[in-house]
Amino acid sequence: MKILVLGGDGYLGWPTAMYFSRLGHDVMAVDNFVKRRIEIEEGIEPLEPLLTLHRRIALWEATTGHKIRLAVGDLLNHRMVYDLLEHFTPDAIIHYAEQPSAPYSMESRDKAVFTQHNNVIGTLNLLFAMKRHCPEAHLIKLGTMGEYGTPNIDIEEGYITITHNGRVDTLPFPKQPGSFYHLSKVHDSANILFACRTWGLRATDLNQGVVYGIETDETKLKPGLHTAFHYDAVFGTVLNRFCVQAVAGAPLTVYGSGGQTRGFLNIRDTIQCVDLATQNPADIGECRVYNQLTEVFSVLELTKLVEVAGKKLGIEVRIDHIANPRVEKEEHYYNPKHTKLIDLGLKPHLLSDVLVEQMIGHIQTVRDQINLSTFKPTIKWREK
Ligand SMILES: NC(=O)c1ccc[n+]([C@@H]2O[C@H](COP(=O)([O-])OP(=O)(O)OC[C@H]3O[C@@H](n4cnc5c(N)ncnc54)[C@H](O)[C@@H]3O)[C@@H](O)[C@H]2O)c1
């Protein structure tokens, strides 16, 4: 297949590009490196320094003999997007190329506007270019479980059948996102559904949980092929941050009571899910939605797991409850359905199997690179 990986320099995009390339697909990675610019702006960096994407691709080819094509370009440049789709004519488009941080989107008006403009208009450009040049290609779009928020009912996979005043319909599940970033994903989902219904495009919207993990089979093939791993308060997702804090001997920063409960998955399972979606394309005119998570934990449950794993490696874990910088429920019902990807064949990697060696153990080998000053959240949802 011809597979376009948008956001190919990112945490998830780079391992995905290597994975499909190794399977023998014709892969093109696209990125404008805006994430690297934001890192400089925010004074943060991944745990291990990254080679440029150009060098990583050359190293990949030298190591495996497989090629990955590269296009440097911004999805906001609609001419670039049209040209790309016209000349590459992808069968599948895996779209990761968005600003993915909720705190960043809440830092200021400018950053909220940047996030929504980048994410929503980038995706809109892509939809129009698909309509023009490859209307039968399958769009696999990364959304987030955060689109749903934390309703007091079970969360269905994308759609809910409702009986109202004696009539029945199946409608998009209500969305109650918790940041301007999450809102950008909600807007994307509505635009994608509309494009499928109106133009007959086909898409799978993957409402992904919080991703953790450092390694995939491909990143381990050679030093230098690793992916961007963030642990700071802006881009680091909660479990990644906790593991680095444990190794650094810093307390795990729990926001508020720690009863916040979310869906999680291993980075290897992100790739597995995207692969399953690619192999099982939506029908023409269909917008499928899968809830992409494998396990559900509260923040406090995560601290306990890190504590137990740390002990096995001789690390004593401390916990610090700090004022919650976000506006979110700290105790709530949470029961997201997530059976559709399992039905397609997903075999989850469980957190308990990777926490000790593949996460905390790995981080110990690069302990001296940790920047302790980036753990503390400085961005508040509501200034007091
Ligand atoms: N990491 C997670 O836990 C998680 C959870 C749920 C959803 N997601 C979603 O998955 C996707 C990938 O996440 P990630 O953690 O790999 O993020 P990332 O920031 O590491 O990767 C995104 C990449 O896209 C590029 N990009 C952004 N805007 C672009 C544009 N306009 N044109 C071209 N390139 C652009 C960035 O430079 C970056 O390399 C994002 O859409 C994110 O919202 C991630």
C-alpha cells in the first residue's frame, strides 16, 4: 500500500512510519517540524536528543534496507497538501500532524488560536485535497478520548442510539472536551463526519487514550532510531512523566486528589490499532469511530503501579499532591467501551508487563539527561 504518515517526525508518527516501511509498504512521512519549534519556545526537549528526520530516515535505510520518503511541508499550506495527494496518491493517510498538548492550548489566546487553526484548518485542507485527488483513500485520523470528557454514563464508541419522545436515532456521542486542544479534535471529528456523509470520503476516527511507552520493535533496531519521548508538564503524558520523576528521585506530581480516571495504551498498541484500521478500511461514505485504549486507570492507581515497579529496581517513589492546574472532575464515573479494535484482533500489551524494564529500566540508562525543572505545571486553566 501507499501510506502517508502525517506528523512523521513525532512521538507516534516516526515509529509508525518505520513499522509500515518494514512491512514493505511505500511510506511517505510528512512534517513541518512545528513541534521542534514549540519545544524551543517552551524551553523543553525530549529525554534523549533526536537526530533530524532526514538523518533518522537515512539511518533507517542503512539499517534495514527499507526506504521512507520524506516531504517537508505544512498542512496549513493547502497547495502543498493538494500536490502531495495528487502525486503520491495514497491508499491510506494516517494523520497525526496536530498540536497535541492540552496545556499548551490553554497557555494564552495566541496558543489556543494556533492550536485550533493548525489542527482544524490542517485537517480541512486534507479533506478538500482528498476530495479532489484521492476520494477513495482511507483517512485514519487520531482523535482523543478527551473529546468525550467524563460523562456520568458509559461512553460508547463514537455513536449512541437514543430514544427521544418515542423516536429512535443513532447519533454522535455527546462531546464535553476539557481544553481548547480537545475542542480542536471535536471540531475535526465533526468536519470529517460531514465530509464522509456529504462527499462520500471514508475515514476512521481513532479516539485514542493516553499513550505511554518508549520502545517499539523498530526503535530498538539501532541507537538513533528512538522516538521523541517527553516527560515535561507541557507535552509529557501522565505516566511517562511519573516514570521519569521516579527515576529522578522527584515526587510524582499528582494534580489534586488523583481520582481522575482515563484510558491508556502502550505505544506499540497505537501502532497495532492504526495497522488494524488500515487493514479494515471504512466503507465509502462511512466515518467509523473506535475508542483506542486498552486499560483504564485513575492517576492514584498509576502512582501505586509506579511505586511497586520502582521498588523492584531499588527506587523509592514519593508522591506530591499539588493544586490541580486544570479544571476537571477529580472523582467521577468512567466506563468507556473499547471492544471494536479487540474484535478486529488487537492483542493489548499490558502496562504491568512493560513498566519495570521497558519504561523505568530504560529511563535509568539515560538518567543524567533528565531536566528536573520541567516537571512542575506552570500553565493554569483558570488564573486565580
Ligand atoms: N501522545 C498521546 O498520548 C496522544 C493521545 C491521544 C491522541 N494523540 C494524538 O496523536 C497525534 C500524534 O501525537 P504525538 O504525541 O505523536 O504528537 P507529536 O507532537 O509528537 O507529533 C505530531 C507531529 O506533527 C507535526 N505537525 C503538527 N502540525 C503540523 C502541520 N500543520 N503540518 C505538518 N506537520 C505538523 C509536528 O511537527 C509533530 O512532529 C496527535 O494528533 C495527538 O493529538 C496523542
